[in-house]
Amino acid sequence: MSKLPAKHRKRLGFTLVELVIVIIIIGIVSAIALPRFANASARQQLSTAATRVIADLELARTRARAASQTVSVTFDTTNDQYQFNNIGGEATLIDLGESPYRVSIDTARFGDSKIASFNGYGVTANSGVVTLSNSSGQVTVKLNANGEARR
């Protein structure tokens, strides 16, 4: 049997230079994509937190109307939390500073307090705003005089 000349042999693998080039290309693409992914994730967390605040304000309003009793939501801007006071004295604490939200409550103003209260008709005594923020930006949730929460 004769051996084939070097130019006719099959290559069975990759050269070190080819592997290094592929690794460099993957590194460049990752360096471009990672900041964009992180920013998209932060925007999603902010949007999700705002949606949660709106939903809880609407839930408080609905429960107040259903029971014809006052229901309130108390915001703690220092700890990035708010407490949803249920009928019967129970309270639910929502921490927006922790996962999955990881946002800050910058301001919460309802008249001169940080408490959104809904009377038995679902109407709030004071309209107000809650401002949430993280590295991607800021979102304001507005509570109008009728007790409706919106962005």
C-alpha cells in the first residue's frame, strides 16, 4: 500500500488558529449583546413592577367596593415596599426591591401621605402618584380621584 501525498489527505479536525478565531468572534458578539440584554431585562422588571402596583391598587379598590369598607395601600419609599391592608386586618407586604422586580419606589404621594385609601364606594380621598425606577429609567403610576390606577 502506498501512502497518499500530503495534499490529498483528508483534514479530520480544526486547526488551533481556526478555533482561536471562532472564540474571538463569540467574545465580540457576547460583548455587544450582553449590555443590550441587561438593559432589556431591567426595562421588563420596571414594567412588571408598575403593572403589579396598578393591579394591587385596583384590587384594593375592588375589595373596598365589595365589602363597603375602607381598604388602604401604604407605601414605604425607604425600603421599596408597600403593604396591602386587607379587610379583617390582614396585611400583604410586597417588596419591589427584591427579585423579580428589583426597582426602587422613588416617590409615593397621595395628598400629604404615602397611603392610598379607598372608601366603600371604591373612591380615593386623594389622587396621587407612585414613581418607580431602576437602571433603565422611570415609570409613574397615577391614581385619579375616581380610584382608577394608570401609567
